Amino acid sequence: GEGDSEGLKQTIGLSAKLSVYIAIVSLLVAQLGLPLFLTWLRVPDNLMSYARTYSGIILAGVPAMMYYNYCASVLRSVGDSKTPLIAMIAAALANIVLDCIAVFALDWGIAGAAIATIISQGISGIVCSLSAAATQQQTQCKADCQYPFHNTPPFSLIITEKRPSYKMDAFPKERSQKNENL
């Protein structure tokens, strides 16, 4: 609401970097620790191969999940909370369809269900990205830009022209004076 587009660019860029780092670390820790985690969960021996297959594939999809979460948080930060919801609904519907195709039509079993889930998460991230590209003002990344993927929506997202402007003078004087005394 302050109109600080440079601050917004910095925040979005740093958030993108942090999301990438967290996705990489989470992926490595989860994949390397999977056997130990399944042991801690006391997965029965007769189900261990299924659990390893499903969990291994799902954990390989952590970057896709992080991408959706990052895209959704960027959209929410500029006031668009509807698109992430629509993206998640699209992903849920895609997951149902892809599960049926992967498990029944392609006979991929439990691996197919996991792959369908990852693809669905990717779809939700793509829906958010496309929405950001279609509805938000984009800009060329300047030399001092902090974006690791500066030409990829929503990383190229700056601010929406529809963003509301909030000013302190819109509040009654009593409230403004109370805020100044804090």
C-alpha cells in the first residue's frame, strides 16, 4: 500500500531465492532421510516398498509444491487471493483425472498416483504464473535486480495497477493522532 515498487521487487526477488534454497534443502533432506523416516513411522515390511516408491516420488515433487506456494504468496501479496484458490481447485480436479489415467489406464499403480500428484502441483503453479503474467504489470529486470528467474512469471511480477492506495488521512483525525503517539 505504500507504493514502494523497489521494495516490492527486492522482497519478491529475495523470496524467490529463499524458496529455491528451501526447496533444494527440503528435497535433499527428505530423499536422504526417507528410509529413516519410514522406519520411524513403523511402516510394515510388506508395505515398505510401496511407501518408498510413493514417498520418494512425492518428495521429488517438493520443488513443484514450493513453486505453487511461492506463486500463490506473490499473488496474495498484491491482493489476488482468488487465483491461488482457483489454481488449487484446478490442481485437485487434474489430480483426480490424472490418478484415473495413471493408475487404471496406464497401470502405473502407486507410482502413477504419486506422479499424478506432482503433475497436479505443477499445474497449480503454472496456473498462478499464467494469471500473474496476464493480469499484472511486468517489467524488464534492471541490473540491480535480485531475481534468480527474472523473466519468468510471477518472478517478473511487480505491482498491479488495480492495487488500492491507503492513506492515513482517510482515517479520522483522532485515530491518526493516536497512531502518531505510538
